[in-house]
Amino acid sequence: GHRREPDTRPMQRAAAAIARFNPRLLLQRPSLKAAPVRCLSAGIVQHRHTDVNNLDTKFEFNAESKKEIDWVLKKYPPQYKASATIPLLYIAQEQEGAGNWLTLASMNKIAELLEVPPMKVYEVATFYTMFNREPVGKYHIQLCGTTPCMVAGCGAEKIKKVIMDEIGIGEGETSADGLFTLSEVECLGACVNAPMIQVNNKHFYVSLFKKFTAR
């Protein structure tokens, strides 16, 4: 039978309308001016060798961590112990002396324990913002920058400015004394009490306003 060709006239009319449109008019409208560039929370995806994080960096779980790992692995059948990837990453990051971040060596050690390719562990560590793959300060301040926190109360941008002014650092930076790091992250699950921050994945501060944040 005869094959009917699709009607492309609507697409052609749309293309003609776009061609006539002057994009510069957008820039003349204050309400449509470009928003400031955000540093996304995921950080770097690729591993980059540094003096403190390379193939020669050593990592071993201490006795306390090994006890925790044994307890975690008992929750899973042997053939499904890869499901323990997130708990083991958290144990590695929280281990005393680890500095609240994950080295390449620590991720490789987890892959060895779980009998999975290292890439399987890297995939998880690079996906979740709770895992730090670069050194951070003693107090890692994670500021939620998604929509509810942007519009509720005084807004996340004003909270961010208070933190930066008070500590003297920018987003993604660590203070000179090594105490504070500021990161903007995605939703932290407290939208009804926005805006909010969390510190070291443990302490949560909600319904923030500028004076309280400074204190």
C-alpha cells in the first residue's frame, strides 16, 4: 500500500518562527537575566591522583571498623554481600584518622572485601554526596540548594552568604585552619522545614534564618 508521509508543516512553521525571533530581546528583560552558576554537589567524577590520594596511598581498617564490618556483613547472604557497599563506605569514611573522606585505597579495600570489581564501589561513592572523595574540614557544612530551600524563609542563597562571610570561605572551599568546608548539595529531605544544613552527615539544622546561622 501507499505509505503516507508525515505532515512536517507544523515543524516548519515553528522553525520559521524561531528564526525570526531575536534572542537578544531576552537579555533586555530583567526577569529573565541569567542566574548565577551553581557548583553542583557531586564534585569531580573522575579520580585524580594527588600527594595524599594515589595508587601508593595505604589504607587499612582498624580493629573497631573490622568489628562493625563483620556485624554489617551478617545481614546479607554471601552471594549478596555487595549490598553492603554503602555501609562499608560510611565505615571507612568515619574511621578515626580517615579525616572524613575516602581515599582510592579505602574504596579498593572495600571492593576486595566484597569481592566485586573496584568500579562497582567507585560508582556508589561518586553518586552520593554523603561520601567525600577529597579532603574536607573537621566540620563539613552541607547546604541544601534545591527549590524548597531556595524559596522558603530567607532562602538558601542568603544562608550561604552568611556562612561564607562568617567563616571567610567560598562554596567548595575549606578554611585555612582546616575546620570548615562548605558544600552545596541536593535535597536533604527536610523540605517542610527549609532552609536547612547538615554537618558531617550527622547533625541537622532546619528552619534557618540569618542570625541563627551566624551563631
